[in-house]
Amino acid sequence: MFSSKARLIKRTGKNPIGRYDFLKLLATEYNTTSSKDAQEQVLANLANFAYDPVNYGYIRQLKVIDIFLNALSESNPKLVRFGVAGLCNLCLDAINKIYILRNRGVELVSSLLFSEDEEILLTTITTLMFLVTSESVEEITSPKIIKRMRELSDVSYEHTRVKNMATLFLDDYCKVNDAEKAKREL
């Protein structure tokens, strides 16, 4: 986890395969394999590598962010889960955040608010919170998203963690007039 490039070089043995090359192998395998299991495993690995800021430049260069964004539209819930997790891990970096926002990130991520999968919902709400900027706040606090967050925060909603995250989103990112506007528009 969180290493410097100098520390990684020091820890790497003889005949090393560098991080860039390893990430490139993973990205290539994801894009070329026909095995569902291999795709799931590779995307899970890429999402884990997205957690370390040392990898951000490599991930951008290899267009792994596009892999994560495309995974959000998959019918396989595991690919969706790993795709949104990868984006969540990347979007605190300013460059990654801008890229995600400019490539339909809010639209793609917010579409997952209707998932039945608790982990997808938790990661989706977290990702939307991390994507908030002065430029994106209106899109992220749109009436449609606020309405769905209100549904998820309802006392009767079955998943307590999701309910708590949706409540946190509404409390921290939505102004009172946003919630009222959402009621009127929908």
C-alpha cells in the first residue's frame, strides 16, 4: 500500500517486472480474455492497484479508468462492483476526478443507485461524494439523485449501512433548498 517509487525500486528483486508492465499485462488480459472468471479476477486486481497513488499515472496512461467506466454498464454484478470500486479508489486524485467527470462519470455512477447489491450501493454513494466539486455539485445533487438518496435513507430501507450513507450524502452535500426543489420537480 502507499509506497514511494524509490521504496518500490529498493524492494524489487533482480529481474523485476515493474508496476507499469504488470498493470499493462492486467489491462491487456482484461481486454482480451474470454473467461468471465479471469475478467472478474483481473478487474478486482486493477481496482486494488487503484488504491495506491503511486499507480495513478500508470493507470491513466494505460486507460484503466476507461475500463472501470465501461465495467459499470456490464450485466455481471461482480464487474460492476469492481469497476465502481476502482473509480472510488481513484477519484480523490484531482486529475483522475476531472477525467471521470468529463467522461460521463456522474451519469454512469449514479445509474448504479438502483442496484440491489448493497456493496455496489455503498461504493456508488461514496464515489459520488468523492466526485463533488464546485463544477459537479449541481449534477451530483440533481433532483433525480436526491430523490433516490431520500428513498435509500428512508427508515424502512433494509440495509442500514446504505441508509446511513444516503443520509450522510443528503446531510453533507445537499442544501435544504435542493431537497425542496427535488420534491417539486419529481
